[in-house]
Amino acid sequence: MARSIWSGSISFGLVNIPVKAYSAIHEHDVRFHLLAPDGSRVHNKRVSEKSGRTVEYSQLKKGYETSKGKYVVFEQDELKALAPPSTKTIDIEDFVALDDIDPIFYERTYHLAPANDAADHAYALLATVMEERGRVGIGKVVMREKQYLAAIRPYGKGLAMSTMLFADEVVDEDEIAGIPKRRARVSPRERALAEQIVDSLESEWKPARYHDDYEEELRKRIKAKQRGKLETVVEEEEPPAKVVDLMEALQASLESGRRRTAAKTTRKSTRKSTRKTAKATRPRAGRRRSARRAS
């Protein structure tokens, strides 16, 4: 059973809804330890670069570098006193259209659940109204000594809260040298071909269709090494990049998309015909009962 990482309430107008927040993601990255040549673990130590001695954690201070080698020093207790207290209420300041929020602002998502039975009705009311109107509630929340902008939105049968970046935390496009100041003109023919490619690859969003291929391969190799089966991986040299005419690339992409669509249609037809055949050849319950009585 998942454990809540924050509890408080959502407040909008004079309505107050007690809720609990649960992490909505389960990270499964493969984690490695550093090993010495003899196979033993290697540990990082806090060492003073001046004396070379190990420093205990309780003795550490924090410093903000103002210039090369010069720091404004803080004791750990000083920073704890400055940390914002964990809020127990998310005051919704605005309701905005979901489509108006660019995904670049979203950071981490949590499930919100009613804290008790008495909160169920108000919780359902807020989720229903926001879903029908396509709105997201925007407010602020403090978790783990950090203040976040938060977006509360309908998700599935309930509500979710996504912590968000503040506007000054998002890098402006103008700061990226490689992004052109204006979009290049495209010809009607190029546009028509590109639209056909997009249409040929159109599909429903099914998250389970996509996998972390690198991690799956890595876990296979871990198991193989565990069993003592060492595999030799032959690195294939990538062919040198060649300059391709845009129209040629678009046309080739379109043909590839058509082949993919045709293959997908063939697979669907095969599955349907297989199911029909299986259904036709399956003996009916009535026939089975008659056969048993006759015997």
C-alpha cells in the first residue's frame, strides 16, 4: 500500500477539502555501485581539500561562492530557520484552461485522494466541475522545505497535483543560439507531403505501447552475467551521414508510413479472422450437454 508523502487540504472560495498526496510515478532506473579492482565497494568521503582530513557531517557548513574562493557561510541551523514551513493548505488562486499550460512547466505529479469519508463529496464536486469545464486549479504548496507552484487537475476518477516550474526557471528560446528567430518558409508541396506522413503515423495514445529499450536490454545483460553467460557485443559502425534532398526524404518517409499502416491493417485482419475461426469451431454448450446425455 502506497504511503502519503503530504497531507493538507485544497481550498477554493470558502470550500476546504482535506486531501493526501501520493507519488504518481514509480522510477525503476538500474542503479550501480562503484567497485574497486578487487571487487569491493568504493565509498565517497567528505574530505577537506586543505587538510586532507575526513569531516563529519555534523561539522559541515554551507557556503555560497560570491567570487573565486570567497564564500558567504551559513550554519546548517540558519538555513533550516529560513526554510518555508510545510503548508497544510493549497489555496487555489486561479482556474485556468488546461490547454493554456505548456507541458514544459510540469515537473512531478502526485495523486490526490480524499483524506477521509467526509471529504468525498466536495472532492468529487471539484473534480467533476474542473473536468467538465476543462480547468486546472493553480496555487502554491510547500513540500520538503521547498515552495512549488502547483496545478491541481482532474485525472482518471480523481484529482492529481503536478508541481510546476516558475516562469523564471524556464529557459527562454531567445537564449538558445541554434533556434532560428523566424521559421523558414515551406512550399505547399513539402507541407502536403509532411501532412500525409503525420496522418499515416496517426494513432491513439497508449502509454503501455512504449518501453525503455535500453533498460530492458541492460537488465537482460545483468541476468546473463549473473548466470555466467558473457555475451560479446559487436559495435556496428554508423554509416556516415549523407545530405538528403528534403523532398526525397519526405517521399521516402511517406512510403515507409504507408507500408507500416498496411502491415498494421493486415495484422488486425489476421487477428479478427483467427478469432472468428476459433469461435466457429468452438462447440456450443448445448451441443456438449446433448453429447453428454447421449453417451
